[in-house]
Amino acid sequence: MNYLAHIYLSGDCPETMVGGLLGDFVKGPLQGNLPDAIEAGIKLHRKIDVFTDSLPDVRRAITRIEPPYRRFGGILIDICYDHFLAANWSTFHSQSLETYCQHFYQILPEYSEHLPPAAKRFSEVAPKVKWLECYAQIDNIEHIIERVGQRFRTSIQLDKAFPQLLRDYSLLGEEFSRVFPQMIAFAGHQRSQQALN
């Protein structure tokens, strides 16, 4: 799952939502330096990633990505799933996508002291370019994966894999419709367990 899905799956607690985003920015063991709810969001993010990678539909989707891009298949499928979530947002949330995202953009700067530099840049740029909302349009996905490819130590033309995603678009959508409800249930259970501890 990518940014939007992780934020959504984090639930409604602002700090846990921030942690859901930070799972992509904070690496390594948690040291207890962050508020408990932010760390809970990061831990949930990591558990969701492990759970997602274990799902047969996700594994099949990755194996359809042809070399040399298959080793980036997980990233490509994550971005696709954010697209399907954004494109079908009203199925999953009562607020509009734009309202939900704008609310999150307003929350994020309140925790700026806890954001690593890359997450701070996200918090500054995202509201201006409507970063999360733009996932709803498939035409934006090619540009998104191009930007992701440029973030590697050695730049990779990841956007060259975009035609494969278009080829499998209907199939990916069907897989998402099976996968995401499982993820919602998993994340809900994990949040309930965290609340008990």
C-alpha cells in the first residue's frame, strides 16, 4: 500500500494517521522518541505491508510485471492500489476524497517537530499539488511512478513499466476489490489490539 491507503487504514486518530504516513519515511527500530500514537501508526504501517505482501492476489499481480521491472513490482502494485482507492473513494469513506485529504494536510504540520526532512517536504508540497488526490486519475500514475524511479540511488525509468499496468488494468482492479476489504479488516483488528495494550 502507498501513502493514501496507509493513512486511510490508520483510522481516525490524527497521530496514528501521521504514523501511517511516516511508515514510509522512518526506517529501522523505533526508539520511543515519538509520541506513542505516532509509533503505533508506524508499527501498523509495517504490519500492513507484511500482511499485504502475503496475499495471493498481490503475489500474482507482482509476478505479471515483466523483467526488468518485476523487482519493483511491489512498489508498482502499491501505487496502483492507491489509484483504485482514490478512484473508488466514495465506496470506502463518507467524506469526499478532497475533504479527507485537505483535513490530513492540515493535521500534518501540527506534528512537524516529529517529521523527518522528507516527510516535512511532503507536508509542504502535498497540499499545493494535491498529491494524494491526484492518484484518482490514471493519467497521473505514469508521472507518479516516474518520480518514484528518480528517488533511487541510481535513477530507474520506472515509468517504462506503466504500459504493463494499463494492460492489466481491469485485472488489477478486480484484485484490488478482493484485497482491500481484507486489509480493512486486518487493520481494524490491529488497531483494536493496539487499543487494548
